[in-house]
Amino acid sequence: MSLIINLAYFAAAVLFIVGLKQMSSPTTARPGIMWAGVGMVLATVVTFVHPEVSGRVNYTLIVLGIVIGGGLAWWSGKKVAMTDMPQMIALYNGMGGGAAAGIGAIYLLQASPESVTNTGLAIATTGSLIGSVAFSGSLVAYAKLQGLMKKTFHFPGQQVANIAIFAITVILGFMLATGGGEIGSATLLLFFILSLAFGILMTLPIGGADMPVVISLYNALTGLAVGLKGIVLDNPALMIAGIVVGAAGTLLTQLMAKAMNRPISNILFSQFGGGGGGAEEAIEGTMKEVQANDAGIMMAFAEKVIIVPGYGMAVAQAQHKVWEFTQLLQKRGVDVKFAIHPVAGRMPGHMNVLLAEAGVPYDIIFDLDEINEEFKTADVAMVIGANDVVNPVARTNPDSPIYGMPILNADQAHNVICVKRGKGSGFSGIENHLFYADNNQMLYGDGQKVAAELVASVKALG
Amino acid sequence: MTIEGFIALYIFMLAAFTGYEIISKVPVILHTPLMSGSNFVHGIVLVGTMVALGQATTPLEQAIGFVAVILAAGNAVGGYVVTERMLEMFKTSKKDDKKGDNA
């Protein structure tokens, strides 16, 4: 029997790696997640005959737990809007972290001097700490992105308090790990409470714009916690899957932080977007307004149009109309491309998902590096719902908080049209100098309404 | 812990490099689905919670185990559903050439 179980776990580990590998290309990504799913089902099913699983009550609870947890997640996962995807991932990820912490809690409760080694205790404790932090931190991230918690939270001496709590947690963990299995339940309880508190306190001061990096980091942490639990439970499938995710998640976190030009330490331990920071340069020029009809005709007679979509477009649910407009332009022979900034949307790749939802094929969507040179040759660049990612001060003003962030060079197109709800600065609160540029025209209005007007203007041309 | 310390360390090291290698060649357009996909993969923690609950002897342990299984099942199922939904939408402009094909 144990041979079958081991074979199934081995197969699951292989399927996870193959699945993740296939997810690295858009053409094979879907079979990739399906193979990983097969691995998951396989591993779960054989665990029902695992020799260490026993007791009628326990079996009932396992089945009940899977039905409840799985059912709720199935329902919420099917229902969630694509714009809300980042916080949903945070939520599911937090659940995994909590589960890892739960395994640790049971292990530590059952520990007796005969059954455990100090190494085992140390690994279990570390995994529990990491899992708890990922759990409570992810829940805060979820609450922030979901709009349940609007404000960032600061108090004097916050960093000192965080460090102190972390230090106490580590000391308690050290006591648990070296206690040789003689574990006081008070120590254990306090250890978990402080671990959870640390996750909350660490995440509270981080602003919404930085949340994707934080979610990615917690994803990596959960992976690591799961991997450590795999060692404790002697389960290679857990070890391999957990560590692979831990490493992959760490790299992904670095890539995201790099795209935002923010070192990870900076995101975690400083506060962004509070004060403007630095002297604002005086802005030259004035904002010029354009009507949707004129903008539509201008693009209809252009040779090359690059559309720069931002999260604002998705919030306005304008992506379907924008795609309809794009198709009309394509019929007229206009070369239309989409330029995606790495942090367009709420995490890298989020905008691609939103465009894919509208039916935009991914071969007319380009990354910053691929398309930035092309703006010079574009007749029109249309910026819709994006702001900071096209702000030229990132190139020109060293005092600006976003200085050095890679931006899309929309300002280099012959004409720029910025679609915007109203006057005002972007997510970071920084004035956008592009709006005042000579070649720029502002098109005010709700994204969806503007896109519909653009469609109508091109249709009217016949 | 019957997997010997150093063997565990080797597995750890090799898995870490594998994870790093897999991700390093992923285009940005797939970062969100991939994060979601890796989130799904650590849903394997479900297996761990099942074993932990299966060994539980006291009501407290059973309660913790039960909650852990619920959370883990949520991680695995939710992670799968949202990843699948996102990946389902990716298409090329050469659509309908081969219906039902993956391309």
C-alpha cells in the first residue's frame, strides 16, 4: 500500500513541475494547469489510504472539511470578477499559509520527548511562524485590495514595535524548538498569537500600490512553509511542491519589485505615497481638451496607433468597447498595438488577463521593452485609464518619487490622447507632465462612455 | 522525520533550483496566471493537513486539523478555479483555425 502512495506522491511532484513549466508559454499554459490539477487529485485521493490516517471521526472531518473549504472556494472562484483577481489570489494563498500553520500546531501539540528531535521541532516551529505570517498578512492584503480597509495604518515607533514583536516570537519559537518536546501550551498559544500579529502589523503600513509585490512575497512564504511541513511530515510531495513554489515565488517577487523600480526592503519597511516628497517642478504648458468624435477620426486616419491601457480602463469596464474600437480601426487598415506597462493593472500580467477577457489576442499586446522604441513611429498613442506609467517626470526629474521607474514613452508619439475621468493626479498623487505637453490632448469622460463614442465616430465614417 | 537530514537538504536545494529555473523564462503576460498557478501548487498542503488530522487524538487537535483541512482545500480548489479561468481566456488572433486545439 505504501508503494502506491509513494508512487502517487512522486507522480504528483512530477506533474506539478511539468505543469508549472508548461504555464511559461501561453499556448501550453492551459494544459499545464490541468496536469497540475491531475497531480493534486491523485495525491489527495491516495492520502485517504495513508497508513497514518485513522479514526472514523477523523475521516468524517477530512471529507467534511474538503467539501466545505473546496465548495466555498469553487463558488467564490467562479464568481470573482477579473479585476478582483489579485485579492482573490491573496485570500487563497493566505488559506494555504494558515493550513501550514495548523499542521505545525498539531505537530507541536503532539510532541513528546520520545517522538521528536530538536531538528524536527525547529523546522516545525519555523514553518509555523512563516505560515502564520503569510496567513494573517495575506488577509490584510485581501482586505486592503477589496476596499474593506481603506487607510494605511501608522503609529509612532511602529517599526520598533514590529521588530520587538518579531524578536519575542523568535525567542518563543526557540524555546519551543529546544524544549525537547516538553511544550507548555501557554508558550505555544502565545507563539501563534504573536506570529499572526506580526503578519498583520507588517502588512498594515504598506500601501495598496505595493500590494502585488507583498502578495507575491506571501505566496513564496506559504510555499516555503509548506515545504518545511513536508520535511516534518516526511512527505516528499509537500517538500518538492512547496520549495519549488517558494523559489519561483521569490524570483517572481523580485521581478515585480524590479518592474516597479522599488527594492523589496523599501516596500516592506518604508511608506510610499504618503507625502509628495521632493519639490515639484513647475509645469509648463496647458491642458488641451479634445472631443471623442475628433479623437476617433484622428485615429481612423492614422497608420499606426498604440493603446496604453491602465487599471482605470478595467475599473470602467471599458476593455470590451476598446477592443471593438480596435477591430474597427484594423478593418480600416490601421496598425493597432497594445502597450502594457509591467505594473498596469494591479500586478504584473493582470492587464493581459483583463484584455484577454475582452477577447484581445495576445499577439498584438506588447511589453514595455518590446514597444518603447515604436512610440516614435506611432501617429497616435491613446492612454486610457493609466497615469503614472506614462509620466515623463520619471525620466526627467530626479526629485520625483517615481524618478527612475521605467515608463512607456507615450509622449514620443506624434499625437497623444489621454482618456481620463477628470482632472487630478494619479494613484501616487504626482502631477503628470504628459497632460501639459504640446502634442497631448485630454479626452475627459468615463472610460466606457468615451470608448463607445469612439466606436460611434468611426462607424459614422462608414 | 525518517528522511535523513542531508537527503532532505538535497531535495530542498534541487527543488529550489527547479523553481527558479521554471520561472526565469516566463513572459510578463503570464505573471499573474503563474502566480495564481504556483499558489494552486502549494495547495498540496491539503495532503499534509489530511495526514495531520488523521493522526489527531484530542478534540483540540481535531478542531485545528479540521480548520486546516478547510483552509487547505480552499487554497487548492480556489487556486485551480481562478488560474483555469484566466488561462482559458488567452487567445491568438489566428483564432478558430483549429477548433478545440490548444493553440
